[in-house]
Amino acid sequence: MSLEILAVTRPYAEPLAAPAWTLGCFHRRCITFATGIEDTSTRVIWVQSHGLTADLRLPLVRPDVRARGALQACTASERAELARGEGFVAHTSWDGALMRWDAFAAFQPYEKWPEPGRLERVGSCLVEWAPSGIYVEDWRLQPGASGLSVGLQLVSETGADGVSRPRTGGLVIAGDHAVMLIGRRAPLPEGRVHEILTAEPGLWEDAFDCEVAYAQRRDGGWPIQLAVDPFMEGRDLLGGAVFGADPSPDLLVQRNPGPEGAWRERIWRIDTLRADLDAGAATPALPEGMDWLTREADALGLAGQSPPRSASAG
């Protein structure tokens, strides 16, 4: 059964642990640091459900390893460079001004972003400040983020040997956008993965046992657009695996029809499973602001443009 069908026939959602106007998929346009330095080249994607954040961050320039065919054919230095990618799934909480993230499952085995985020949103622009003042990030809501809303936390995985073991990870979907992270079976030493692999190249299989990928829905599938492991790109994010209901209302079972040697079954805990996400681009404003916008529409180049539907102010 598909997640789309389950979201209609068996919807479930935990209470919002994030503002309704953060639900959806955002791409980062820029991060500006207190030093005046800006980064507009790192590709950063954030997908948000009721209580889970999924995040993927990749340098714009990475080794061109397409001719290698697989990670095992790459050189140690190429694998170390690829390991500069980042991604995590974390629980979110909101106190009315600050968003916090905890219970991370992450590709980088250390807490790189320790500060909460002070968030505000105007239209499709969501701005996140670090309370220390060290950086500010400019995020933009992506088209196609409405509809299906999924937040799943991985609980366990049954391997080819038939044994079920705990495993961390998460899958967060907003409309046509999805980020999935499957955590490592064996932990790495704490630190930056590219430095760990430079010191101990033999740990590369453990390092890349954590999979992080971003996919966009097309023609009923979820082809991967970006991944920490570039050889995942082009594959289907869900790989034909099917979901089914568990007797517990907050759990889903995912079964893998793939070849021997792959995992057989995964158990996911549901944070969000709904078909009705309305990730509108517009946000509320005071009447005097709307009056000004109407008066100045011609001067602002907005005459004749239809406003997008409003995002929830919840």
C-alpha cells in the first residue's frame, strides 16, 4: 500500500510541535555570518512535518566520481571529500519564538548546529537567526509542497537474516518533496566524517552506512535528486518498498520486495501521516500593511498579479 493511500484511509498526526507556517519544504538561499561572509553555494534542503525536521546539506562542488560506478571504486581521498556532506532527522519543539532540535540521527556524528533557531516568515521567505547573532539563514518555500505530509521515525529494521534490530532514521515528506535518512548500524567516533576517513580510510563502509537523500515525486515514483552518496542519485528513494498498517495506530510496517541481502522489514513510528497539507506561500499581515501594498502595487511591479493562497498563521 502507498503512503498516499494510508494518509487518506488511516490518517494519524501528533500535535504540532512546530509552527504551521514551517510545514513544507524549504531550500536555503543564503547563510550570512556575523563576520560578513555569505554562503550561497551549499545546497541545503529542509522538510518539516508536525514534529520532525529532515535536512540535507551538500557542497556545490564535490568530486566527479561518476566514472567510478560505486563508492568502493573511489579513492580514499574522494570518499573523504564526499563525506563532507551533512544530513539529519531530529525532533522539533517550539516555545513561541525559538525552534529546538534534539534526538538527532545524523550523518555527521557530532552536534554541528547546537543553537536553537529564532524563526519568522513573510510570504515564501522564512528567516532563521541564531540567538548568539553568529548567523542568519534565508529559506524559501518550494512549489509543490502541499498535499501529502509524512513524518516517520525509524524504530527497527529486520535484516536478511530475519533478525530485527533497532535502527535510527526518519522519512519526512511534504507534497512532492522528501528527505530520508537511515542511520548507521555501528557508530563512528565523534567528529567530522571527512577527518575520520582521512585518519582511518578503512572506516568508509561504516561511514556511508548512514544514507541521506532528497527526492522529488515524479510519475508515481520518488527519484533521488541529491544524496550524500552520489551513486544513490537517480534511484527511487523508496525502492519499491510497500507500507502497511500495524495494529498500533502510531506505527507503520514497510516491507522490501528487493533482492536477497537487503533488509526485509522496517518499523516506523508515525509523527505525521496526512493528505491535506496546505503549504501556501502567503502569510498574514496587518491591515495597514495590506493597504500600503495595494496602493503601491504598480510601483512595486505587482499590478495584475494574483496573490498566492495564505499559509496558516498557526
